[in-house]
Amino acid sequence: MIKDISISSSIFKIIPSFQCGVNIYRDIVIDDSPGMLRGRVDFFHKQIQMDLLDQSIYDYTGVRQWQQILEQAGLIDRSLPPLHEQLYKNLQDGTTIPSENSAEDLVHFFNLQYETPIILIDADTVFDYLKIGFGVEQDQLKLTENHVHPMYGQIIAKDRKKTLASLSGPSLYSRTSRSTTTAIQLTFMRPQLSKESAVELTQAVGDMFTQIHGGTSENRLLRAASPIWELS
């Protein structure tokens, strides 16, 4: 049972305008991506690849702004960039983004469409609470069975026991799968985005997610003025 979802005050000391849209999805059904979604995703990928023939990934406002924010805050980890930047780099390199399942495919689409890190985790893997803050020395992100990445000083989401995710994606332990029925989506908003636009984006991604996966979506925007969502 998750008691609350929050952002540590230490984040706002470094990035005062930091904000994160949180969606909790319940009673969802994850499967192979429907043809409609795959068709839309494939078309979008090809469109981006064509654009990247004549421009850099940093010509995308969201990629550039996140790089600037992390650089100014001293948080750049070039070996593990934010998820949306990774996806743009893959497309620029001509690497196909593989289809995993309907949830992961849709969230990857969100990353590219909204040009911001959007991370999905299985809510059943969260113990007690979920807190967004800076990693300490013992915090590590398990990316694969053989790759654990140190997260000291990086923005992470963790519970009482472990690191669940970072801007670069979920831990191997917290990824969603076809057996996931409850999930938490974290939309790390561009700090330059207004509160009103951030609220609208949180609602929009929730609506589209439940259109494809059924179930319900409850959402909240966490920011300096309201950094905690207490769950009943």
C-alpha cells in the first residue's frame, strides 16, 4: 500500500521550478500494442528521422531545455541521459525503437511527442511510499541483470527500500509488463512550463493511456507549492 508520493525539498533548492505530473492507473490491461498505436508510432518515428537529417536533437525545445537545466544544476550524466533524449538519439542513429508492450510503447511515444522524460513503473513494486529526490551514495539503478548504474547526486524516484526510476527510465525491478494492473506514471515537466500547461499535459497523457488500456486514471501535479500527494 502506497501512503504518499512526494518531491524532496532538496530538489527545489537546486531547481525551484521543478514539477512532476503524477498519474495513477488502476485496473489497466497491458498487451501487445494495437495496430492503430503501432501505425501512429512508426509514422512518428519516421517523421522524426527525416527531420533529424537536417537538424540536431538539441533543436527540439524539450531536449535542449532539459540539457540546459541539468547542466546548470550540475546534474549531467552523459552516460545515462534522460529517456526522451535517449530515444531521439536512437532515432538519429537509425536505431529502431523496439515494441515491448502497449504501455511501454505509448510512454515512449509520449517522451518523443512532449519532449520530456515520462517514466512508467509498476505500482505493485513500490513499498510504502514513492519519493522523488537526489540519490545518495548507496542508490543504484538496476538497468539490466548485468548493469547497475550509480545514482549519487542524480534525480531519482525511490521507495523505502530501493531506487525505482530516474529521468532515464525505470529500474529493471519496477518496469511494467503484461501482468501489471496498477501503474504510476511520472511526467517530469520542463521547468519552463507553466502550471496550467503542466496540469493539462498530465490530464492529456492520462486520458490517452486509459483510452488504450482501460481502467481509471487519477492525477496530481506536484511542485514546490504542493510537493506531496497523500493517498487514502
